Amino acid sequence: MAGRSFLIRSPKEESDAANLEAVLLGAKNAAIAGSVVAVPTLVGCRVLPWAKANLNYTAQALIISAACIAGFFITADKTILRNARQNTIGKLEK
């Protein structure tokens, strides 16, 4: 009970908390996506003759970073939309 606050959050504080949640979840999924994509990309560039001949270090970095960026923005967008939907439904129920 000591962790509960009896103060009511302002809309600005709720917005900041929602943004922080979206950024943290986005960063977590970006790290996971980067790890999942990095292993087959790097292994493939060492093993497969076509990849070894055609994918230099820049191409490998672009493949991995594209997955990280996509994971971040998709997750952050879904989180922000989920929070907005909850806020709208909560206001309609009152």
C-alpha cells in the first residue's frame, strides 16, 4: 500500500507515462528483433556463396538495422494506439 499514490494524474502526466511505456516496449522489441535477424544474416553471409559475394558489411548492417527500426516503430505505434483506445473507452463509459 505504500507504493500507491492518492494523487490524481493530470492528462499531461498520463501522456508522458504512455509515451515512456511505448518507448520502453519499442526498445525491448527492437533489441529482440535485432538479435533474431542478426544471427541468420551474419551466418548466411559466412556460409552462403551468393550472400558472401553480394552482401558487404554495409548491407548486413542495413538488414539488421531495418529489422530493429521496424520492431521499434510497430511496437510503439501499437502501444500508443492501445492507450488512446483505452482512454477513449474510459471517457465514454463515464
